[in-house]
Amino acid sequence: MYRAYEQLIGDGVRAGVFRPIDPQLFYFTVTGAVDLFFSARLVLKHCFNQDTLTEGLRDRYRQHSVDIIMAGILALRNA
């Protein structure tokens, strides 16, 4: 998976769509976000009084993660 990220980021940087970022750290960021969310059942239960990961929460988290990650890698463009 790391090699795919490395290729994707490299292609995006060459195209001027992404800013240069470390693909290894990007890999850890993305996989860490996914792992933490799906292992957060105890946090959900004790902090949010919720026993399950609902489809709605999963969808909200997915969109939030995509927004945050894309904002972090997109190249800034001067309009």
C-alpha cells in the first residue's frame, strides 16, 4: 500500500495538484486514522455513551478524514 501512496503522491506533485509530502508519513497518517476509528469502541462507550459505530458516524468520519487529508496534501494555487 505504501508504494501505491508513493506513486500517487509523486504523480500528484509532478502534475502540480499535490504539494511534496513524505509518503511514509502520509501512509501512517491515513492508516492510523482508520485504525483508531475502528478500535475506538471503548472511547465511544465511556466518553459518548454510544455502544456501536453507526453507519452515520462512519460516513461522517470518512468525509471528515477525506476533507482533512486532502486539505493537507493539495497544492496551494494562486488564483
